[in-house]
Amino acid sequence: KGVYCLQYDDTKIVSGLRDNTIKIWDRASLQCVKVLTGHTGSVLCLQYDDKVIISGSSDSTVRVWDVKTGEMVNTLIHHCEAVLHLRFNNGMMVTCSKDRSIAVWDMVAPREINLRRVLVGHRAAVNVVDFDERYVVSASGDRTIKVWGTPNCEFVRTLNGHKRGIACLQYRDRLVVSGSSDNTIRLWDIECGACLRVLEGHEELVRCIRFDTKRIVSGAYDGKIKVWDLAAALDPRAPAGTLCLRTLVEHSGRVFRLQFDDFQIVSSSHDDTILIWDFLHLPSEAASSPLPPRTYTYVNK
């Protein structure tokens, strides 16, 4: 069992599962309202907007679903091994695979998605991609992060520093934040390629990472979720010991995915649960509350 990926909004949570399905949960009732079937392997990654859900699977395909009806409207057969991650925005999609390649797609319509370019250069599985109008950023089991120009898909630079493979990454403005099986998180300046900070504290592979303007939230295979002070992490004078604001220990299995906003963190794990953490009542590192900070749990049995 396991929930491998999720995304949520005010009304629903969409999760991708090891049992080859996508489940849509109602946020108010916490009930599963739709199950999307069609993949023949675990659903490893997904993203949705107001029109479509797009998912990638260990069956090597990318599938497109109507978000309202749940109908499958397109299947993209390109990668020759598991599709590990994908992102789409503004008529463009980037997918990456265990086959070591990255595919850039033009999205004309849900039923018309065309391959634009294949980016090759990584020497191991490409685990994660992110992009904006300037850069596509990819990270791999080969320990490197590669930066490509979005308009022309040309290679720009490699970010070197992680000692082991990279499992997760987010990119916004000039900042790239990555998590690795060397148990560390690194912050990078995409324009010059410099590593700005190494965050240490997780005891196992850092599997998922998200940041906003104030915080970085990371989840690891040690079952812990850590909240870090982003501004302090970007300040070279800030002592390393002050950077982790709190550690959340509630999952009994590896943490696979998380998403957060100003009010809450939603995390999913190998322990078959999706946890919702209320940011207003999280224990601080100093005063660890004996009460569990989660507000509710869905169990995907």
C-alpha cells in the first residue's frame, strides 16, 4: 500500500496510489468521492488544475483525466520506464523518467499534447522536474541538478554538491531547494549555480520538499517532517542550529509527499495515511506539546 503523490485545494484532495488508482477525496466530509482507474502500475506523480488531472505511473505512461467527470481523455506513450515526476503550466508540460530522460510537451488541449523536445544528459533516473518561463530544472539519482533554458530547451549548467542521489526539488525565482539521499537539503542560486546553504537534521533520505516565502517544509524516510526558517537559511550569518523551527513526528512510515500553505501541512506516507497538520497548533522545537498536532487523518485502506 501507499500514497505516492497528492495535491489539494479548498474542496478536494487528489492522491495517487500504489494500487494503480487515483482517489479524489472531499475535504469537508473526508470521504473518497471518485476513484480513477486506467493505469496499470503505481501512480507516482500527478498535478491538476481546473480542467485536467495529469498523472504519471510506473506503467511508463502519462494519462490525462477530466477533473470534473474523472474520464480518461488522453494517454501519452513516450517514456520507456516509470514516469517519476511531471509539472505543467501555461500550455507546457515537463515529464521525467527512470529512463534518464526529460520530455518537454506542448499542451494545445487535453486531447492534443505534443512532444516538443527530449532533454538528455542525466546518467541515472530523473526523479524530479520543475520549471518556469526561464528555466527547466531537473534532479537525478546521478547526484546532479541540471538547468535548461525553457524557450530553447538548451542545457545551461549543472549544480554539483549533493553526495548521493537527489529525490526532490522545488524551484522559484532564483532559488532551488533540493533534498537528497545524503540526508541533506541544499539551497542554490540558479543564476550562478552557487550552493547557498546545506540543511542537516534528517536521519534518512529527504523525499519531499516545499517552500514558500517564509518556510521550507521537508519530509523524509525517517517519518519526520521538518519546518525550516527560509530567511535564516539564506542568511550566511545565521547559526545552523537556529534553522529548524520544528519537527513533526506522526507518520509511522516513510513520508512521500507534502504540500502546505499558511494554515496547514498535508502529508502522505507509506503508512497508508494522509495527515493534515494545523499550522496554528504545531508544537515548537522548544515546547513540544504532548498532544498530537494533527487535526484529522484519512486512511487509504
